[in-house]
Amino acid sequence: MRQKKIVIGNWKMNPLSLKDAEKLFIGLTRRISRIKKTEIVVCPPYLYLERLKKFSRKIVLGAQDAFWEDAGAFTGEVSGEMLYNLGVRYVILGHSERRELGETDGFVNKKIKSALKAGLVPILCVGEKERDANHEYFSVIKSQVERCLKGVSKNLISKIVIAYEPVWAISSTANRHDATSADSREMAIFIRKTLSDASSPEIAAETRIIYGGSVNMKSAKDFLENGGIDGLLPGRASLDAEEFTEIVKICEALKN
Ligand code: 13P
């Protein structure tokens, strides 16, 4: 069965105060009250989660990471179970900004398994740093997907959201350039084929694949209509309630 389309806002390490986080979240809550078909997820920094969950039932909360152990002597870490107990339902794993700090596919693999065990929906981020003339970037994505999903039971794969985020298109990347909906479409097909080989065509067809990388209200329609995807993962645009709402509305207005 086809799952709902999804728009996920990754706030990254923003905003600077709880007051500003509340303002942004409440502004969003007011604007999206008529949205019915689209699943909306917001991933703020950990320390705002507890406070923000009081303001909306429609917006589902996600975290930006979760450790693979449930509890114990792991200074500075937060577990999936803790997040679930707080009311969080999604978790971004393997974001390129974390990979840049040393996160490996092996870590992401452990985190995916423990997040699923805790009842969280992992949002697995994959993406190449650059596009080379020999199309090596396909093998980069294939190995990220395969290594991160290694040993994950087949019947859980369709619970995972796969986010294709080419690093060269992310707003904070130096000398970035825009990805097109054709880039997204090509990679979404390739990821689905990789998933199909790792599980089954049915499971691959059910799994949501989304795109992220400088999505804004001008580019969202083209990505959603022509990018072969089931949703979007905006970063910078999710820090503006009006812009994020426009993206959600564009998703809501899609025919199928
Ligand atoms: P931007 O939309 O700011 O490029 O961020 C994309 C991203 O990294 C979301 O996880």
C-alpha cells in the first residue's frame, strides 16, 4: 500500500533560543491547520522537543540523531527509547553533516536497527559529495544504502524513509549548485532498484524515498511532480514558517 507523502523539516542547530523555537513552531502550527493528506515532521534540536510537543498533534516530532544503546555510560548521547518515551516518532540518521564529523555507515547501521527497535521511523540520509564524469556516484549511493541497511529485516525496510541528499546541493555547502528534478528522479529509481535487490520489488515500491538539498517554495513543485519521490526534506526553508507551509501546501495539492 502506498504511504502518505511526507515533508520533513530539519532545523539542524537552529534557532538559538527556546523562545524562537516556540515562535517558529507555533507559527507553523497555525498555518498548517487545514493540511490533511500530507504527513508533516519537524526535527528540532533535542532540547526543544519536550516543549514543542505540547503545541501540535498534527506535526510529528523527529530528532536529528539517536544513539544505538538504550541506556548506560555513554556521555552526551541520547537513545531512541528515550526519544520515543518523550513522544518523538522519527529520527534522522546518517545526515551528511554528521558523516562529515566521523559518522560511518557502520554506526548508521547500528542506529537504524536500534531506532526501529525503539519504535522510531528512521530517516536514512544518503548522498554523494560530488558528481564525477564516470558516474561513480551511483556506487557511492549503492554502498551507503546497502551498508546502512545490512541485517535489517526485510519486513522493516518499508518503515524507513530514505532521503537522497546530494551534498553538493545542500544550502550550506561551499560552491554548491542546484540539483534538478531529473537528478532526483534518476537517483530515486536507482535507490528503489537497490532496495528491491536487497528485499523485494513490493517492499521497494512501498518504501518512501524523498529528496533534500536547498528545496524551497519555488523548486518544491518540480521536485514533487517530476523527481520520482514521495516527499521532501528541507533544511533552511524549514526555518521560515511561511516558506515551509508553502512547501507542505504544494505537496498537499498533488494529484496522487
Ligand atoms: P538545505 O535545505 O538547507 O539545503 O538542507 C538540506 C538538508 O540537509 C536537510 O537535511
